[in-house]
Amino acid sequence: MKKSRLGVGANSALLLASVMTLAAGCAQESATSTGPAADTSVVDGEGNIRVPTDYRMPYQTLGTWAIAADTGKGSKEMHIVYASPGAAAAYQKTRQFPDGTVLVKEVYETQTADMTTGTVSHAQKLKGWFVMVKDSKNSHPGKPLWGDGWGWSWFDASNPTHTTSTDYKNDCQSCHTPAQATDWIYVNGYPVLQK
């Protein structure tokens, strides 16, 4: 009888230890999923920014912009914007993007045609990516692609591993000047960021 109780006690202790380990793992996973973490594959130790690999599934789609055609109907470009995991939820709470947030904007040429729903433009050919990494601590001083709380880089679709940007103020920020009050991001275009 004592032997079977000891066996049950040992099994119970083992089961309890397993449950506690599983719970700790779930708590850790939950803690990391509530706020964004810097994607180490996006920024290296020298402050060089890259397009994150396989971002579409783990990143959250913030929204899409249609850039009107210069002449005629439809759009000439579509911009689809993604945010690293947890960034949108954190922004909803604090109205700020936490350090480590990665935003990826895909820029597409479009094709416009008449359909049964009307004139429709859809994404056709990828032109490139614009990548921003939140950095309020100025972690890369003196680096020309870092400043005003962000790392900024454009990548042509033909070469996703090498940025064509040389200075964020000249190459990137001028397009974002109207959004300076909202941390250089056009948050009004992203319904998921609204409470």
C-alpha cells in the first residue's frame, strides 16, 4: 500500500511539475505577445536595416493606401502596411509605437480594369518595401538612416537585402512630414489602430 501511494505521489509531483512548466511557458509566451519585440533579423549590430523575412503571417496588416492615378481612373500604386506582432495593441493603449516596432510597407504597381463592381485597381507588381523600426532611445547615433525616433529604409524589389536610402531626412522623412504629430506615421489610415 505504501508503495502504491509513493508511486501516486511521485506521479502527482511529476504531473504538477509538468503543469507548472507548461504554465510558465504559456505566461512567457503571453508576455512576449502583448508587446512588440525587435525582429533581430531586421536590424544588425551596425544598425543596418533589412526587410524582415516571412513577415506576412506573424505581422498584422494595418491597412492599405491607394495612390490615385495621375490621369484617368483608378490607382497607380497600392501601399499595404504591416506591423510587427503586438505593435497595434500597444499603440491602442498608449497612442505610441513602442521601441522595437517594425513597420513594413509593400509598394505595388497596379492594374486597373472595369469589373462588374465598377472600375477596380489591384496590386500587380511589387516595386519594393519601405521599412521603419521604432527607436526612441537613439540606439544608432551618427547613422544617417536613424533619427527622430525611427530607423528608415527603402528597398527595391530587385534587391531586398540592400537599401537604396542614404539619408533618412532626404530620402524618407519628407513624405512623412504631415504626420509628424502622430510620430511620423499616418495613423488615420489604419482603422486597426483606433480604439
